[in-house]
Amino acid sequence: MLAGVSQRQFARFAIAGNTVIESNHPCFILGHLSLYAPRVVSELGGDCSGIEPTEEFVRHFSKDARCVDDPDGNIYPSMEQVVETFRQGHAAALQTLQQTPDAVFQQPNPNERMQEKFPTIGAMHAFYLGGHFMLHIGQFSAWRRAMGLGAA
């Protein structure tokens, strides 16, 4: 998905003709998704100390944060930092998933707000690393097309 995406474009809204498309840009998408990998690792009993999000990441990329256009590149962390945080976190999450006994996934979801939708830890993390992940990657794909970058 990052093929052809420059640092200058990374935190910019797409523009189609003369219309600015106020939709999540790659910086926000990858930054936002990077917040969920440590949660997966932690809730499965793993050590997430090396991948915990910084306060800056939480402030910019939480579920309550609003994606904004960053034409001067001074609002968000750098492309390099966001991409590296995303990759490290998801590598740790995948490793943790592979090492977790099946019985752990059947335990009740500790996230009370989400228990009704996702009653088990396994259901919650399938959403975080499945449906939630793909929803945002779909946004990235649409952004690429609007930016004239085509399919990755």
C-alpha cells in the first residue's frame, strides 16, 4: 500500500479535481491501527513494553482523534516513525497470536464496552486485526486511487 507514497503526501487529504476529500490519509490510518497491536499483545498476556504507543500517538490517532490535513508536515509524526511503529506492533501481535494457546481466545472479553458485540478475547482480536484493520486499509486503497497512485 505504501508503494509510491511520498513523505509529502503521507499526511495529506486527497484532492480530486478541485475537491478536497476529507477522509483518513495514510498517516492517520497506519497511526490509528498501530494503537491496536499493543492492546492485542497485552490482552493475550504478552509483553508490549517495546511497542506501547506514545502519548503523541494516542493524541493524534485514537478512536476519538480527528484526521486533519497536514500540508506543512508539522502536525503528525514522520512517515518513517508511523510506518515503523505500525510494522513493529503488528509483527509483535502476529507473533503473540501464534504463540497463544487456543483456550485463551475463549476467555471473556475484558473490554466491557465491546463485550456485547465481541464476547470473547478471540472475537475482539479477530475484529481488531481483521474487520477493523481491513476497513482502514480500504480507506488507504481509496486514498491511493484519489491521489492517482492506482492499486498497490
